[in-house]
Amino acid sequence: MAKLTKGTGLLVLLLVIGGIFGTLIGYYFGDTVSFLGFGSSIGVNPTTIDLLVIKLTLGFILEINIATIIGFFIALFIYYRL
């Protein structure tokens, strides 16, 4: 199993933060600057497994727009500048 180093953890954290801020920018400014809101959804719809004792729901959907990708690149830039 791969060990997470401080650099890897920092990179993942910055990518998540960059993706969140990029998505928010695309959501709020997508009407003003139309290309920022252009995007797509990737993922697996939620599926429920009923085992009588426990119900387990699994799934994820990643909504990516142009601003999210820009946020990822800004996060990578910040990571390499540190």
C-alpha cells in the first residue's frame, strides 16, 4: 500500500480546494461569462443494497465545468510554487 507523504496530501488538499472554488466561480459567473458554466457530469448514480440489517447506498457524481478545470490548474501552479 502506498504511503501518503506530506507533499501528496498537500497536493490532494489543494486540488480539492481548487475544484471547489472553480465550481463555485463557474456556478455564480456562468451566466455572465458563458464559457465558465459549460461542463458535464461524470459518475455512478446512487445504488442501494438492502441486506435487511443494514441498507448501504453507494455512488458518486462529479460535476466538472471549465472553471473547475481552471481551479485545478491554479491549485497545481500553487503546489509547484511552494
